[in-house]
Amino acid sequence: MLKIGLQGASGRMGQEIIRLAEEMSDLKISSTIDPYGKTSARRIEDVDPDSLDGVIDFSSPKASLSLARWCVKNKKFLVCGTTGISRPQIRALQGVGRKVPVLWAANMSLGVVALKKALSAMPILEGYDFQIEEIHHRHKKDNPSGTALALQNELSQVLGKRLPPPMAIRGGGIRGIHRVLNGGLHRFWFSDASVVNAVS
């Protein structure tokens, strides 16, 4: 059985991972780490490395980098879904990944993975305008989301041009909606537009 530490256990994703882990026979959450809420440890440094095979992390950029250093020191794998990570911090995680296994993604949703692949078809819309839009629950801290920024970066590279900043909407309990809006203006002032969606 795989023994996992969960950093960010008190958050929405942390609670969802705990719920899913309870349904699995080959994985056990051995330690929950969070400075807030009722968890088995406040910091990863308070956890016995021998009690874990690796760590899942949905916390904050600062806490994620501290955890990454701990994983290198103790030779543990890291699965990180923390958003709001800057490019220098991503490069730091890439450095950690050369020493221990690391999987980081701004969004783990299969819908978002499919959406990113669909962006490769966007250059056929020559002369179109593009806009990334994302909607999240009121408690979402990063604005715009890491997923929206990743989509914008991917689409900018595919199109070979800069795009306007992502539009971000916060409200209620919406889990996450990401949209790539595109619109073109043709002869005789006829316009058309389409939306590519991913719900996470």
C-alpha cells in the first residue's frame, strides 16, 4: 500500500483527495499537513519521513517549495497541484524534478488537458481575436487562476502573438470554468465567434 502525506489537507482539494483515498485499497493518507484546521501536522518538517512514500500537495506556492526541498532531502516523490506558482518557482520545481519524481500541473482536470490540446488548431482562425475567461468560487485566492495563465501562455505561443490578460470572475461555489473565446470580423461586417470550454 502506498503511504501518502497530504499537504493542504484542510482546503477544498485536500478534502476531496481524502474522500477519494477512502475509496481506494492501495493508497492511504498517512499524514495530513496544514497550518489550519485539524490535521496530524502543521508543517512537513513535523512528519516522520519513514512514514511516507511521497506527498500530494495542494497548498500555497511558498509551502510547496518548502515541501519540494523536503522531498529532495528525504527522497520522496511529489505530486503538486498548487496554483499561483511563478515562473521562477516553476523552474525551481523543475530543478527538484531532476533529483526526485515530480508531477506539477496548474490543473489536473482531463477537460483542461483536452482544451490545451485543442489550442493547437487555433492558428487556422487567422485574424481572429482571442480572450481567455475563467470563473471560480468566491474563495479562489489566485486571480486570474494558474490554469487561465497556463492557457494564455500556451495560446500565445501557438499564435505567435501577445494576448489580453485573462478575464476572471469570482462568485458562489463554482468549481471552475475555463473558456477560450474567439471572434472574427469578415467582409460585409459579418462576424462569427465560438467558445471552447473546460469545466474542472
